[in-house]
Amino acid sequence: MAEWLGSAVALHTRVADATPLVLVRPRQIRARAQRVLAAFPGEVLYAVKCNDAPEVLDALVAGGIRGFDVASIGEIRNLRQRFGEHIALAFMHPVKPAPAVREAYFAHGVRRFAFDHPDELARIRAATDGAGDLELVVRIAVSGEGSALPLSGKFGATPEEAVALLRLARPHARSLGLTFHVGSQCTEPASFERAIALAGEIARRAGGIDHLDVGGGFPARYTGSEPAFESFVQAIRRAVQRAGLGHVRLACEPGRLLVADGASVLTRVELRRGHSLFLDDGIYGNLAELRWLGPCFPIRALRDGRVLHGPSADFELFGPTCDSIDSMPGPHRLPEGVRAGDLLEVGMAGAYTWALRTRFNGFPEARRLSVDDPAWYLREDPQVARAA
């Protein structure tokens, strides 16, 4: 359970020797959840893989989220134990162990399962004893064009395969659906339009569907240049009508969008060598996305309880492990005078930070604190900041 404290800046004198820290802002997460729910014309399923910290999950539920996209029996157990039967779970991983499917169905009431191969469909049917109340969802392969981290290649049926899978599943399903994933941090609403057009063609050839899950991939606004979520919703609304899917139930699976601006990471500068800074956190801890997404994260420097200002310069960042891969190439723009002992606060760090942590090299897990200050790093709409 995270400890509640005040502002990140005020923490300096108390935590200078206790970093790295993950600073969670539950009010910001609640406000973001409320905005997403108000905008999307269907079911919103939070992608638990993105951040499963208890206080993050609690803030999402407080903000109105009642659906969760889960990928493992561990996530299912955790959510059921925490929230009981008041939430809906969708097992959207396309490849699942039979014991996990069986427990999900019989012990936890899960009815929605995704698949992209006939053998997986057979496994789901066998593990549920041929149940007739399944919501079966075929995942289709789509292009990752427009995303920072394309996810194509591992999962997804071709159009011909998807048509065959829908026909194969129809006699055994209470309802049938299609889903896709356009890739993580997608900044092109047209990517969703193209995927929905493909889904519409598949549905027409297969005799129709009951629901369409447009997946995740909605971007967080790290730089402020990314389109707002409402732009994607408008594109989705247009696309489902054009594809002849205006009558089907819609769902989406945001992860990053819901929690990225709900946390920051506080890390200490251990050494400065020229314009290279060696930190006590890195890609094996809470800062993996600084490598995979690049230097798009807002970062501020703190010293003696104050934010550093003055002339700035470009820096490279390195993590604490002995592995040279533990690097976060720049340019990261920071005050020129930053030195060992200063703290860096990496904003927009609520997504794929805590969730990707490891104990590589024996470094301990970061402590989590909940803070109640405004999210200084927001790049967008003051309406969310005001609501928070």
C-alpha cells in the first residue's frame, strides 16, 4: 500500500536518500478515467498489464472503471480478490493455458475470451466443458503503422483465417466479436479507421458479429502534439458507420491513456560525467520507456526542495546496473548546472514503469508514494487538471 504525502518538491528533504520512488497521483487517474468514460460510446476495459499497482487500480475504480482486460490468471485473481464481483473481466490474451481458462471460467466468472487460432478455440471449449454462454472474440492482424511501438507479428488472424474462425466459433458462442491492436502509443486516428474497415469486411463475409473491441494504443500526451482521445473517438464513430457496424456493441482497452499522466518517477543523480548522468533508476527499474519511446518525457531537476532553473543543455541518462544496455539515450533537456545529489522527476511515468520493474543486479524495488499535488507535467487540456 502506498503512503500518502504532499507534493513531490516538498518530499526532497525527506527522501533524498530513499530514491528511486514512484509518485502516484490518484486524483489525476480518477479525472482521466472519468473523461475517457464520458467520451467513449461503449465499454472501457483497462489493460491491467500497463500498471497493476493497487492504488492505481483503486483510483481507476473510483473514477468509474468497471471493466478490465486481463492477460493472466494472476491478474484475474488479484482483481477478483480486490474488487469482488463488482467488475467485469475479459481474458483477451490470444494464447492461454487451459488451467487458467478453466479457473477463469468456473472460479471467477469470466465469459469473454479472445483467440486467433482454431487450437485455442478448442482449448477454450474443452476447458469450459463446452459451455454455451461464452463471448468469443477473434483477434485480427492489423498494421502497426502510426504507432511508436508496433505490436504486429505475434498475434492476429488474417482476414481469411478470421472469417473461418468466426464461422467455427458461432455454434458455440453466446456472442461473437472481433478485436485488434493498432500498436502502442498510436498517434494516427486513421489507423483505427483502417482496422475497423477491415473488421467490417470480415464481419460481412462471416455473417455478422455482435461486438467490436477496438483494442488499445491510444496515446498519452508526452509532448502535447499527440491527438486528444476525443479525436480517436470521432474517427471510430465514423469508421463503424462506414463499415456497417453501427449496430454492434463497442469496447476499447486503454492502458497508457488512462494512467500515464497519473504518476512520476523520482530518481537521484549519482554521478555526472560531462553531459552524461548516472541515475539510481533505469530500464531494469521504472524507466524502461525512456529507452523504448525515447526522450519525449518531461523531466525536471530538484535540489534542496526547489525546482532548478537556468540555462539548459542536452544530457544522456544511464541506469544503475552494470549492464551497458541500461541507458536512456537523449537528448534529455535539463538545467546545465545539474550535479550529483540532485533529483530528477520524470513526469508522465504511470504507464509501463512499475509494471516492467525487475530485480536485476539485486537492486531493490522502488517504493511507491501517493502525492496530492497538481501534475506539473501535463501537456494538455486544463479541464483534466482542474478536475483532478
